[in-house]
Amino acid sequence: MDRAPHSPHDAVFKHLLSHRATAKDFLDIHLPGPLRALCNLNTLQLESGSFIDDELRASHSDILYSLQTQAGEGYIYLLIEHQSSADRHMAFRLMRYAIAAMQRHLDKGHTQLPLVIPLLFYHGRVSPWPYPMCWLAGFADPDVARRIYGDDFPLIDITTTPDDEIMRHRRVAMLELLQKHIRQRDLMDLHEQLVRLLALGYTSRRQLKTLLHYLLQAGNAADPVAFLRHLAQSVPRRSHKETLMNIAQFLEQRGHQQGLKQGLEQGLQQGIEQGIEKGIEQGEQQTAERIARAMLANGLDLSLVAKLTGLAPECLARLQH
């Protein structure tokens, strides 16, 4: 449990240790030898010790100093925490404060993590200090925790995983294969592998829709409709075949409508502008009607034709018959 923020113990400790010369003596006396050898205590600079953690709750460290190394390069922070009562998870608290200090250092534009050395000053009723000072000891199995947090974290680099191996990854194979190759020039090259994976039956219809939306949104299929139709013709499962064909038809219709609309709008600004607008302005009703008939014959919506030609809906209804 965190202590009361304004206890007299805290106040006097923070007041004195905020004095640079006092802090220098404190660190010179109490820093372990190997760590003391790294630090140039003549370069001590007092920093703000207040941080905000991931849950946006203020957490507070008593004293935070920055300094240079004896080599003159790199950054070291000394985090001095005062405690007047025993806290079982004190080592974990110090780790949190240290990581917050590292994050703030990166936020300033630095690209390398700094060393943050936590020190705990204790003068509670229980003596000696009753809890471990290694935060890993707070786990049920500290040895496993050391292996997890002391070694490299597990990395799944799908960019270096052979396709043949990915194909054996059952329910995640489709996801991994697409994400590995999503940036390649043409995803049509994955056709055979995708068919084989879909034939295994691991991918549900809903998952297939999600994967196809991702592929179409982020991938590079030269002709998405042809890609989906080609895939639909090859997959054995009827549900997958229907899903692929439905999405292909939707894309085809949307592309057709967008293409017509884009062509009409562009024509309106360029060539048709000389026909429709000029014709209407000059009272050449026949020119506008001839263009409107062509639009309606191509399946354009009545309201869109009315908007583009300026003709009344009644006139357009007559032209349809």
C-alpha cells in the first residue's frame, strides 16, 4: 500500500535529499561500489519525480536525479525512494517508477534506454526490512519469471518463416500467410496455397470474410474481382465458394457504379459540360434529353441523371418509356 503523500517522514527526507550536495554525499556513501563506479556524481541534476502510469493515476517517486556516466556518454538516473513502513511489493513499485523514468527519457527524443538505479531508504517499525528487494521474487515461481524477463522475449517473425512451415499451422496458417505476403506485388501468386488451406476446413465463413476484407483493403491484387472469382472456382467448400462470389459481385457492381459516376462527373466538367450545360443554357432541350436517355440506358439512377442534366423528374420519366 502506498503511504500518505504528506507524511512528516516524507517531507523531511525529500527536503534534505533535494539538496544537490546532500544527495551527492548520500549517494557516495550508499551506492554499491560497482554502480558508484559508473556514476559521475559531480553532474547530478534534480529531476521531477512525478509520473503518470498506464491507468492515468499519479504515482510518485521521492527523488529522481540524472547524471552522466564516468565515460561522459550515456544517461543514468538515480531514483531514491523513502519508506517509513514495510510494503510487500516495494520492489515492484520501484520497477514501475524506473520504467516510467525510462519512458519519459524516450519521450524527450532519446533513442536509447537509460539506466535507472532505484534505491530504497527505510526506517520503519519492523526491523530489518522484511521483503525481497528483487521484483521478480514477487512471482509464485521466480525462476520462471527470471527466464521470461531476463532473456529475450519470444519472437514470431513471420517474414522469415518458410511458407511450407506456415502451411502446417492449422487455424492460424491463413492469417500468417496473408500477413507475410500482404505487401507483395500481386497476391494472385498465393492462389494455390489459399485454395489448399481453405480445403482443410479450418477457416470459418466469418473468418474468411474478415480475411478477404483485410486482403482487399491492405493487399495488392492487380484485379481483385478476377482474383476472387478464380479462387471461388477452385475451392471445394460450397460456403467458401458462395462467400467469394458474393464479395466479387459486390466489388464488380460497386466498381461499375463508381466508374460510371466518375466518368459522368469528369465528363460533366469537361466534354459534357460543353453539351449539357451549354445545351440547357441555350435552351436546347433536345440535347439534354438525348444525353439523359444515354445515361438511363446505362442504368444510372433517375435522381442522379436529374442532378447531372437539370431535367425535371417528370421529363425523365417520359424518356424512360
